[in-house]
Amino acid sequence: MPDTTHPPRTAAQWHSAALRYLEQGLLNDAVKALRLAVELDPRNARAWNDFGVVLEALGNRRDAVHCYRQALRAAPELEEPKRNLMMLALEASLMRSVEMPRPVRSRAALAVAR
């Protein structure tokens, strides 16, 4: 937890506080701290990426994608947000393939099968 006698003021301090919250398993507090970090410094790519990771862990994939994209806008060379976006896309693709109904056999295939 952040020191209440000296609360975070800068984006870097809020980001550090969020990481401490994460170590303690306090995801909602980490979300609040990361939101403040990126509001104070919208170019903080690592805070955006970590924000996405926490939101994804909470099941909020849509907003996680937004955060990963913001991280890449701020620092296109970072690999972590690229990997995180690719993993989300792969998961979504796999989920769609599992949820797809089986194809209906065509009349021609049914006729040949007789």
C-alpha cells in the first residue's frame, strides 16, 4: 500500500503503487492507481500495458485491448503490449472456433453417403 503520509503524486509513483497493490492481490486498487498513472502521463506505455494486464485479469478484454493499443501508440517498440494483443486475438479466435456450429452436410454429400 502507498504511504498514506506521502501519497503518490506523479504518474510514476501511482504506477509503482499499482505494482505494490498487484503484489498484494488488490486488483481493484491497482486499477484505480493505474487509471491515475495514465491520466497524469498518457505517454507512459508501461503503465498502459500494466493497466491492460489488470483489466484482462478482471475479465474486461475490450478495455484491455484499448490499453494495449495506447501502450503501443506511446511506445511502438515495446514487445509486451504486442504479445498481449496477439494472445487476446488468439484466444478470441480459438473461442470462436469452439463456439461455431458444425457445418451442415450438403445434399450432395448426403446423396453420396446413401
